[in-house]
Amino acid sequence: GENVEQHPSTLSVQEGDSAVIKCTYSDSASNYFPWYKQELGKRPQLIIDIRSNVGEKKDQRIAVTLNKTAKHFSLHITETQPEDSAVYFCAASKTNAGKSTFGDGTTLTVKP
Amino acid sequence: DAMVIQNPRYQVTQFGKPVTLSCSQTLNHNVMYWYQQKSSQAPKLLFHYYDKDFNNEADTPDNFQSRRPNTSFCFLDIRSPGLGDAAMYLCATSREQGNEKLFFGSGTQLSVL
């Protein structure tokens, strides 16, 4: 089955700095890679996703890159703000498969 | 606008006393999932329904059961809760299986006394 590894497990940055979280996956058939943000005590919410036919996607301060050959994808947050502090999960899934495989999560702390 | 609704938000049960958690959705999605999440760990999939087809994960204990009486509702039954079952239970939906984003409910925090 699919295996998703996520690094780092914790990340602390100063407000205004950039943050990068990396994930690797094992199943070359995986073709959908979402990122979820979970604030303390709240539900995970999708912040950005990328499909395997695209190498990069950007939404304001958030971007995701995908390297299919190396089987890794990364989340980039620029100009971080304290409200970016949360746990971020990457995931991988494929067409007609019932499950998304999650990474173990990264706790991001943005210091004012 | 709540799209995936879970009730109750907090549930306290006694060791061994059956408990049912509920989930409803207004998205008309085909797939409904139940996840268990402990202490900011990754959500762990217990099972999911694709329409009426039930799909159990291999490592989900028999103690956990699910029902989906119609498209909108899905229930998680824990037949004999143990202390280790205390967790956040998240319901999620997606339009189709695979390569689709998940819409999560707010979760039910289960405590077992």
C-alpha cells in the first residue's frame, strides 16, 4: 500500500519568514496530493492540492510543488503570519482508491 | 454553512457501554468516511462507504461498526468502548473515491470513563 512520509515533524519560524514542509510517497500510481491545515481543536481543512499532471500550483502565499520522478511534493508558505500556526498534513491518493494516506503531520509555529 | 455535521461535539461514555456517533452531510457526496484521530496524530481511517458499499480497513477492530441508512447520514457504533478508544472521531465526505478532496466534520471528542 501507499506510504507517505512527512518532514519535519515540528517547524518554528519567525513571522514573515517562509516555511517549507516536505512529503514523499511510495506508490507511483498516486495522482492527487492535498494539504490539510488543522488548527487546535478544529477540523482539518484543505488549503491547497495538486494533481499529477501539474508540477506547481500557487494560491496567494501558499504554493505546492510536485516532483513525480522523485515522488515527493512540498508545501511552501511565504510571509508567514501567526494565524498560520497549526498542524499541516499532506496526503496522497489515486483514482478509484477508497482512501487517502496521510503523512504524520507537521506542527508549524509562527512566532510574532 | 455547515456541510458535514457531527453530533455530539463531545461524548462521554463508560467503559464497555455502547455508544453511537452520528454524521450528516448536505453535499450529496457518494463517499463517507470515519477517521479516528489521537493527540494531533494523523487521522486514521477506520472505514468508508462508497454509496452503500462498506469498506473496512484491515486493522479496524471489530468493536467498531458503521451504518449508512441513506446518502446523508452515517453512524459510527462502538460496541464496547475501551480506554484506548478515547479520541477525536472525524467524519469526512468526498464526491468520489480517490483523488478527491475530503470535507471534514468538526468531529466528536469521545471520552471513556
